[in-house]
Amino acid sequence: MDFSFTEEQTLLAESVSRFMRNDYPFAERRDNVQSELGFSAAHWKTFSDLGWLALPFAEEHGGFGAGAVEMTILLEEFGKGLVIEPYVATVVLAGGALKHGGTPAQQAAYISRITDGSKQGALAFAEAQSRFNLADVTTTASRDGDGFVLNGSKSVVLNAPNADFIIVSARTSGTQLDEVGVSLFLVDVGTAGLSMRSYPTVDAFRAAEVEFTEVRVGADALVGNEGQGFAILEQVIDDGIVAVGAEAVGCMEVLYKDTVEYCKTREQFGQPIGKFQVLQHRMVDMFIEYEQAKSLPYMAAMRLDEGYGQAAQKAASAFKVQVGKSGRFVGQNAVQLHGGMGMTDELNVGHYFKRLTVIDTLFGNVDHHLKRFGGL
Amino acid sequence: MRTSPADARLRDEIHAFVASHWPGFDRQVQTDISGVDNAYRDAWFKKLFLGQWALAAWPEASGGLGWSMARQAMWDNACAKVDAPRMAMRPGVSFVGPALLAWGSRGQMDRFLPPIRDDSCAWCVGIVEPHQVVGMDIRTIATELEDGVLVNGTKGWVRAAERANWMFTLARVRTSAAVKDHYVGLLVDLRADGITIEAPQRAGPGDRIANVRLDDANVPMSCVIDFGLQSDEPTDRLWARFLDHEHRIVCNTAGQHQRLNLLRERFENGIGEHLSEQLDAAEIQLQAIEAMEVAHHAGSADELSVESAVLRVKRAELVQDVAWLQVQSFAYYAVSDTNELLLDNEGPIGPEGAAGAINDALMASMWVTYLADHRDKLAKQLGIVDEHETTHIIAKTTADNRPE
């Protein structure tokens, strides 16, 4: 197994890393979080200009046809800078659903608008009762002439407040927990009957509870075949796992390094606190956890790139379990070793802790993926 | 080993009082945007002051009932069971009063105890400082003047500072010659010049914490408590009391039972076997802590004892675990943010308590921080390391760690 980067991959890593270092200062990020949009439109334009928004899409749609490994490289750097732009929601989730299941017409109409930065998307897959089960869908889509009528509520739809379109899972047949009978629909946000209640998330993104009341869409809104949406959803979410998992690895690296740096300089009782052996061992354990998580995204990405199937699913779940465990350990210890300073805005430890904790929850926590791994 | 008939009677009496006087919690009416239910809390405490409950832990000679630790725990647990505000949320009664009784001058007691007894003065307690990582490390400096001290420094994790009139705090003394190696307690009028209360934020359900900055704040000698140079014992004890006091709010065992039960009820279906096992494991850990508490209260109940230190460590770790389980249980809803949400009046997103669960987990992790020195102290108390060994975290104050 070759773990070394190709020349293109190395160039990508360097370019993202340079951007994060030079053009993504934390103070500016804080201002952007507090702005009405919640992120920087200028950065989003830059992401488009640099081709990052086009990375995973096919060349015929203006993309670069890059694989999961390239996404991992990008997202790990995003994690280090705590990027607040809705990349995962728009490109990986909404874009991913179109990539894996969209009709040629949908792909032609929407993917080029994602890559040029003019459209934002969201994927509405969770419901109040569903926890992490993608097949647990009570939102319904009933046949209505040529089209469908959607009714139901979706929970914690990431980036919905900024989205131009939402891809939503709804049941066209079967009972609440059936995998067969889940369909995906592309709904433009202006469509009558679609309403939402927006709110910020603890990691400073935006989300909404989205309500569908007698929302009428045409047959051309169907993403993938009727009743076959679950398989698309599963693949998109596994892509999402590798993406946010890579981000988590970036977060852990920053937390580990920051903590070591802090403990070397922060003096208490007449010496740097890093001199206390009990704290040294904790930092070594943080490093051990980070190391364990670090290589797994590439393993999972390679499996995804080899073709989607059971091996890729198992790798994604394994990665998510490790990221959850390592992230908790690294996050909690970083907070503890920073003491009261961890809570202040001049140090970012609290922000990284929150993002890591959210990532543990996104797309299934440790328990969920342990169980899925065992069942695959 | 059994509960005495008198204690059993008192327990029934406490439960009856709480049941008939605490009206329960109606979030719609009582919660302001910070999540702090001030009006309700005040009404509740008023009832406690009217009866003799508020001062029950004080010695009889000072107007209290002289309750033992075991009896105080009964009270705390009865309140936690129905989510009534804890006595520790009136720190004048639960912390400052007893500290004055232990270390204050006659004049200080005469001046400050009456307004605490009739609840006419609100106190907060500022002991820890934002830079602290392990153990007590006070860098707030009190420079001696002719008729008082000039105080500079910042206190962190001060509960309800924005609603307090006075703050009990701790500083190190500086004379014109050098920093002397001893602490003083300070009774600080928060309306005085040089006091700034910075950025209050939510610290778990129903409370807010803030930093309190002192810039050249003048404190008259009548408001200085001198612990003297002779021994570290008073300040060690004060620090231990502060930690225990905070624990009465954040780590109360009945409160943790309550949280675990709520989690179980809410997520009875579909939380998964593993999560359910973790709830069980936390419950068992909690029972072990409760058993330790009962034994501890029946014994010396000394805040500097080995048992006290073990309890503190285990309580804080349990709270961290329960906070984490809470996040796991809420699934996606844990990611919504509280503070902003309460600005609209449509109620919370997702199940109650979900928004803010991750903030609570962060706070719980931070709280473990202040116990990092406990293992080190325990190693000495248990004779695992020599009392005079110098590699431990808490070196006693030496010339080397004098603040600038």
C-alpha cells in the first residue's frame, strides 16, 4: 500500500495550507461568524477560484474528478483553521447527493452553480425521532399527477439558512424504518410550503428545522430512482464521515500542538507547567490518540476511491469510531491543560473542543458506528 | 450503620417542605435570555429565609440550626431531586458567612453577617483566576496602603457576579519592600471604582459565570481578612471549601441521578444498547460516590481529609462523563446553540436541554482542571511520596513563585 502523495496531491496540500496560514486569521473568522451570513462570501469566492468547490465533481460538470484522498487533504487543513464556510454541507452533502444520484439535467443545472460559488445547498436527512438511522423517515412524498407532494419535518439541517436548494429524504412507500421506499428530492428553497426556523450551532455554523407543508414538486425533482434513495444517502454520508473526520484530525493536531506550546510557556509554582511529569504523560497520551486517528482517513479514503461497497463502509465506520474516541480524549485534555484560559477568546481551545464534539455527533457517534461496523 | 430516627424525621420534614414550597420549574415564564431564572429563585429563597432553612448550616450561636454535613446533604439532595435552586446559589449564606465566622474579625461579623442573615445583600465568590491550570495559584496582588490595600488582578469563574453587591476574594499581600508570602481574604464592594465585570457566560443550567477584574481597587482595612504568616492551613482549607461549595452546585449526586433518569426516560427507545450500558455504569459510579459521601459525612467530614479529596475528584469526573452521555443521547440536537435560541420565544430546538449540552460538556471538562493537583496532594497524604519531595505540582509558596 502506497501512502505517499502524488505531485498534484502535494501541491494541493501546500496550497490549502498556505491559504489557511496567510489568509484565514482567527480574529477575522470570529467577525465572519458574527456576520449575518455567518461566513465570508469572499472566502467562498476564493474557494471557487482555487477550484476547491469543484474538487469532487466530474470534469464534464466543470469539476476536477478528484477522489476522497484529495478531499481528505483539503478537509484536514480546513480542520486546522476551523473553516466556517459551509463546504461539507454544500459540496460534500448536497453536491454529493447530486454527484451520486442526480439526473443529468440536475447535475448540469446545479453542479456548475456549486463549483462557481453561486449556489449553496443542504441535505435534509435527519428527523426528530431518527437519531442516526438514515432509513428512519416519516416525511412523506405522495404521488400527485406527474409530481409529488411533500409533508413532514427535518431536523438540524446544516446550512439550510444559507441554502438555495435542499435535498430531502422522504418516504414514497414502505413503513417508517424501511430502507426501500426512501426517496430523495431536490427542492428549491423558495418553493411554496417550505419553511424553516434557523439557529446557530455550537460550532458556529448555521442550521434549521425545516418544515414541508404540502410542498409540490415535479417528477424531475426526484434524485435517483423512486424508493432507492437510501443507497445514495448512505454513500453521501460515508463521504461526509471521511470529510469531517479529516477535519477532526486537523483539529486534534492543532489542539495537541497548542497544548504543548502552552504548557511550555505557562508558568505556575515557579516553573513551566510542562515540567510536571503527570502533565507530560497526558500530553504524550494526547499525541498517541492523535496518531491513531491520523492515518485512518487516508485508509478510508482509499477504500472509497476503490469503489463504494462493504469495505469502504467498514473503513468509514472504523474511522468514525476512532475519531470519536480520540477527539474526546484530545479535546477534554486540551481543555483541562489550558485551565481557565481555555475559555477565553484569545485561545481557541474551546472552539476546537466544540467542533470536535459536534463532529463526534455528526453522521453517527462512536456507539452507532461500532454497531454498524459489527453488522457489516 | 443506619440513619438516626432524628435524621430520618428531618429528612421527611425537608421533603415535605420542599414539595409544598417549590412550585416546580416552568421555563416559559422564568427563564430570561441567559437561562437564569432570577425572579423564581428569589421567591424561593425568600421562603427559605422566612423559615429557618436558609441558615440551617450555621452554628446555633450565630442564628443557625447547627446542621451536620449529613443533614446539609439531605437538604441539597431534596432540592436537587425537584430541581429547586441549591443553597450554594446564595453564596453569602453558604460560603461567605461561614468564612467570616471562621476567620473574620468581630467588626466584620457585626457588619456583614446581619445583611446576609436577612438576605438583603447579594454576595459572589471569586477565588480562582483565569490563568490557573492546576491547584490554587493566586496572582491577584494587594498592595498595602496606610488605611487599606490596593488590589490588582482578575478573578475567573465568578458565579452571578453581575447580580452581586459584594465579592469575597483572595489576594497575595505586597508591602513596599517585597511580596510577602501570605494571603489575605478581601471583602470587595463591587460598586467601587476599579471593578469591571467581564463577559458573563452560561455555566450549565441556571447560572452564569464571569471574570471580575480589579484595577487599582481600594479595599479599606476593615474589609481585609488576615490569614497570617504562620500556616498555610487556613488558605488550604478555604480553597477546599471553595471547591466543595462549587460542587454543591455542579456535582450534587442527587442532581446527577436526576440527569441520568431524565436521559433514560427521554431516550428509552432507540438509544442503543451500548449507550444504555454507559448510563448504567454512570449510575453505579454515582452510587459508589454516594456511599463514600454517607460514610464521609458520618465521620470527620474534614475538607482537608483524604476522603474529601477522593470525593472531589470522582464527582468532577462523573459530571464530565454524564455531560458527555447527555451529548450522545441528544444525537443531532446537541449541536444547536442555546444562548441565541432563547432570544426568540418559540421555545428550545429539539428536546429540552439539548441546546447547550455541548457547552455543558466543555464546562464540565474545565472543572476537572482545578482538581489536577488533588492526586499530587493525595500522594503525599497517603505517604506514597515524601512530604518534602519537591517534584510535586503544588510546591508551597516559595521565593521562586512570587508574582512580579
